Amino acid sequence: MDQRFSLQGKCAIVTGAAGGIGGATVRAFRDAGAKVAGVDLDAARINADLAVACDVASEGETRAAVERAASTFGSLHILVNAAATRDPTATVTDLDLATWNRVFAVNVGGAYLMSRWAIPHMARAGGGSIIHIASQLGTVGTPGRVAYCATKGALITMAKAMATDHAAQKVRVNTLSPGAVETERMLRFGTMEKAREMLGPKHLLNRLGQPEEIAAAALFLASEAASFMTGANLLVDGGYNAI
């Protein structure tokens, strides 16, 4: 491996670690030499050096998760905020306030809370990398996904603001925006084959992405290969946003 992509000696936290993208990111980071704490509501499905059950919308649970990872590993260098809740297909006139608030509490609030607790540890370690998993739908709209689009757009601008706030602490903050990826979320279309049929043609590459392709981009952003990147949004969307 090119040593710029090595995570040897690094310690990472990945939220949403039981999901497709989160799980693939855990594997990629471990393969690159990192010690990884996976955080998810469903800790039984996490395959990491440390599995932590946590609701990322909870102030207390997120603080405990970060402290547990930092104390277990001795330091913290990388945080990937991949946790996202299922959002219903709805417009603002259909969506009830409780559901709207829950989507924001997990998708945006979770990234805020995890970052809040992680940044002091990163600063003590001499710097680090925070990656918010956003979406191609953070920069364009699509029918019936108003809550999802709003939260992913918020993550993109949140990362820019955080990058300005924490550059002096050598903490880089970027977003990674996948296109449609073959994960359990695609089963909202009924079957994966139906998702491929409906969404594949919306991408210039005429297919859905694979979790490992997004994890490879996360590895890049976490590593020294991306040492001059902060406040950026990396689109890995099969050309969805190009047209």
C-alpha cells in the first residue's frame, strides 16, 4: 500500500457501522491498519475492534461512546459520521413534525454531537480528520425526500463551517457525498433489482455504487493522501450531479 493511504497507528470511530457504507468503511480502515470503534444502534451487527451500541441523537450516549473509544485506544484521530435514520417518502405538507425532528436529530444532530466530543481528543493527538457522509441529494432535490435532502445539504455546509473553526487544531473536516449505493436502504424500492432498474439510469455510469467504493473514498479523506483537503465535498456519485 502507498503509505500515504496507510492508517497504521490511527484510531477511528465510524457511526452507522452496522450499515452498508459504515460497515464497508470499518473494514477499509482496519485493512489500512487503524483501530476502529463501530457505533450503531445495532451493535450486534458491528464487526470492529470495538462495538458500541449508541443512539447518535443522544447527548449522553454519544459522549459515552467517544470516551469509551478514546480510553480503549488511547487516542482518537478519525471520525466518520455515517449514521442516518430511515426517512419516509413525503413532502413538507405530509411530514409530521416529530418525524422531521427525528431525521434531523440523527442525520445532523448525530454528526454535531459526535464531533463535539471527538474534536478535543483529536486536538490532543495533534490533529485528525472528520468525514460527514452526505449525499448527492445534498446539492440537488428529488421528489418526496425533503427531510433527507435538507439534512444532507446541512452536513455539507456544516463541514465547511467546522473546517474554518478547527483548522488551527489541525482537524480537517470534509463531506463525502455518494450517489445511490447498493445497501439495505435500496430495498425501499421493493428489491435491489428494482432499485438498479429505477436508479441506475439516473447516474452517468448507468449503475448503483458499491459500499466498498464509498469506503475507498472515505479512506482517502481520512488518510495523509488528503492532507491538503478540508471544507470540501467529495462527490462519488457515478456522475449523478454532472447533468
